[in-house]
Amino acid sequence: MENKSMSILPCVWKHYAVLAEIGATTFYDTFRPHNTEDDMQQYLAATYTPDLVKANLGKEGIHYFLGYLNGSDQGYVKLIENPIGLNLTGRVMELEKIYLRATAQGSGLATALMQLAMEKSKSLGFEKLYLGVWQENERALAFYKKMGFEVFDTRKFQLGGRLCEDYLLYIRL
């Protein structure tokens, strides 16, 4: 998917460092105001290490796509085939991450990444795309609902000493 200033490309092993950096930076910027510095650092060290991202890039059933604006990496999506433990029927793809740098918000890149995630999932034979989002992340919730996602369940998410409530949302493809 390309236009004059925006492109989205499938990721390969060489993208691991930029994916880890975007993930860590975006997660930190979004959730630091709501959590302690220690909790944030522990979570980032366990979740967004370059080695972990590199290992995920080599796994079957995990797909990353990197979004660029004017040649600069600005966001990504991570899809996981056949997640387990859901209260959904049919073939389900998980949109585990959709992250965008603050400088790219409002650019249309998030919509393009979401559309690509839906198209890729459908092309692989999946019937539904689901994601989880913190209940207090109003900006993300508004975006997902605008894209057609509906809440179907909730789950607990532990970030250090804080127990958070997430909504689980899905869309039929």
C-alpha cells in the first residue's frame, strides 16, 4: 500500500531494532502518566527488547508491517494467527499491536495500518480480527469504534503493581 508520502511494508529480520524502539517509545509515552517509572521499565524490558522482536519475526503465524511517512518509520502493526483463550468462534486473527509515533497521529497512517491488518487477515482466510485496549484509552477506543470494532469481552492486564481492565473488541472481515 503506497502513495506519494505513505507506505506500508512487510517486516523482515532487519527491522527488529526499529520495531522494538517504536514499540517501547510509543508504549512509554502513552502509559507512563498512569504508571510508576519502575513498573514501566520492568514491562518495557520484558516486552520490547530487540531480541524478543527478532525472535517473533522468525515465528510462523506472526506478521509485522511497518508504516512510513515521507520515508521515515512512524508506526507498525503486529498480527498473530489463531490466538487462544478467546470467547469468539470461527477463524480469528489478533491485532496484538498497532503503534504510531506521536508525530504521525492525525496523518492517516493509523487508518492505513488498520485497513492493511484487516485486508491481510481476510486474505489469509480469517473471519474476525480482534484486539485488546485499556478501557481508559479513550483515543484508541474512539478510533477502533470508528473503524467498526465492537466490544465483546473484557480481560485483566497486569502492569507491574497495577491491575488494568482491557476491553476486547472485534470486527467481522
